[in-house]
Amino acid sequence: MRDIPSKNVTITQVALKAGVDRSTVSRALDPKKRALISDAVVKRVEATAQALGYRPNQLAAALRTRRSGAVGVLLPDITNPVFPPIVKGIEETLRAAGCVALVANADGDAASQAEVFEQMLARRVDGLIIATAARDDLLVARCIEQRVPFVLVNRGADARELSMVVNDDRLGTQLAVQHLVSLGHRHIAHLAGPQNLSTGFVRRAGFVAAMREAGLPAGSIVNCTGYSREAGKSGCEKLFAKAPDITAIVASNDLLALGCYDALQGMNLSCPRDVSVIGHNDMPLMDMVSPPMTTVRIQHREMGAQAARVLLEHIASPDRAPESVVLQPTIILRGSTAQPRQAGK
């Protein structure tokens, strides 16, 4: 029968009930130290602690170790389907280390991002995982200035000596272009992301490089102001105003590609019969849209897990050298790409 929890169960009470020393309880309930004792003792201590309603005093532990066990995660748009798998990878890795993620939406202007940054520091987070970074980012500069351990995820920055976990965005766009060229497309356009973000900038560079490698001009490019379906629709319309002979579009992310679907429908063009479209990210449900979207898949969950790992290592060793992790993308072929339609057919 489960004991009735008291309001302030102590570690000493748990030790007495479990028949072990206080130090054994401390180790058994610490994910970093429980390997020092047997599995049977760990299970007995955990069961006893749960029965008594024991909760570790995190404030006391933070004062003793000068660590809170909390990590701040700054997202640019919490509604964007790209970020949940990144956060899942982060949380899984942190939980295994006995830490917790404090997730905040830090979209919009620099002032709102700075406010979230200060709130995180006020809560004594041990470090930050930043998904909001621009190529020249003020928060990055503040982390360096205040010696806050941090790692960038998904988006990088121009500064080279930073820890970051990103996708090989250049390769991803090159894979998209190579696929379209293999189908016979020659009039390929690019719907680029914001150029102040590494994802938009590097993917555009990959598009230009791949087009040159294929011996094709890379002049049909429109830079979008954001990563949204609305921006994709507007950008696609601008592309066709510039180059009406386009037969394929490489979009810098899936939301922009969905905007292309909307624009093509408005122009009475069919995908992929008239225009092939490729996205980037492989967000959830891209296989369920019509037509199912060919896209570049990114290892988002692994990206989050690696970002958490790198940050935990920086927290443990503050003078550790920066680490850059670049994950490899793959192209996922679906129904939004096909051979170009021959003239008159």
C-alpha cells in the first residue's frame, strides 16, 4: 500500500525507509551517478521515494552546485512544424542527463528576443540552445560577452568560432537541382529564404552552384521576406512575372513550396504537369498534400539531440573549444516532380 506523502519528505527519511545511506539515495536519484550502484538498489530507492512523495530540492541543489539543471531553448516560431522534432531530440538528451528544457517562443524583432534572453538568465538557466539566430546575431554576441554557454541549432551564424548543429543546406539544394536536371528540366527557378538567415543564404548559394555545375543559368531567383506560405505564394507570382517559361521551382523550405502550390493554382497551372516543385525540410504531412511533395529531408530530431549534447559538454567544460556539427540531408521523391511537359502537349 502506498504511503501518504508528507509535505516535506527528506532524503534522510527515504534512506531510512529504503534501508540505505543518504549518499546511496543521492546517487540513486542522480542520473549521472546511479551507475555507481546496483540496479536493484536504484529501483528500491526510486520506489521508496515515489511512495513517500519525495521531491528533490532543486533550489538547494542549484545553490550547492551553482547549476539549475535547466536549459533555455529559444525558437523563432513555435507553430512551425519544423521545430517540434528538434525540441523532442533536445528534451530526450537533456532528460537522460537529469536536466529540463525551458522552451520559449522568441519570434519577431530583436527587442522581444532580448527580453526572452534576459528572462532565461533570470531563471538561472545553465545554458541556451538558440534556434533564432540570424547571420549577424545580437544574442550570440551577448552570450559571448556574458559567458553564457550556448549552441546554435538549425540556423548558423557567420562567425566561425561558434558551436552549432546545422544541416548541410548547400548540399540539400544541390540535391534538389540535380534531381530536376536528371528529369530533363532546364528552366529551373529558386524561391529563396530570407538572406539574413543562414538557411536562406546557404541554400541559395547551393542552388547557384548546382545550376552552374549543370551548365544552366541561375538568374530566376526571388528572395522571400520570411518562411511562410503567404511569402511563398507572393514569391512564386514574382518568379513567373520575371520568367514565365519556368518548368520547375526549388523552394527554400516546405512552407514556401506550399505557397507555390497556391500560386500555381491561381495561375491555372498544374503541379507537376506544368511545373515541378521541390521543398526543403520534409515537415510532417508533406506526404499528405496534393500532390505529395518532393522535398529535402533534414535530421531534425538528431539535430536537437546533438545540440543538447554539445551544450551539456560546454556546461561541464566552459573552456571547451567550439564544435560544429553538420548533418547530411537526403532527397525524398514524391509526386510534385516529373519530367518537363513538352511544348504543344
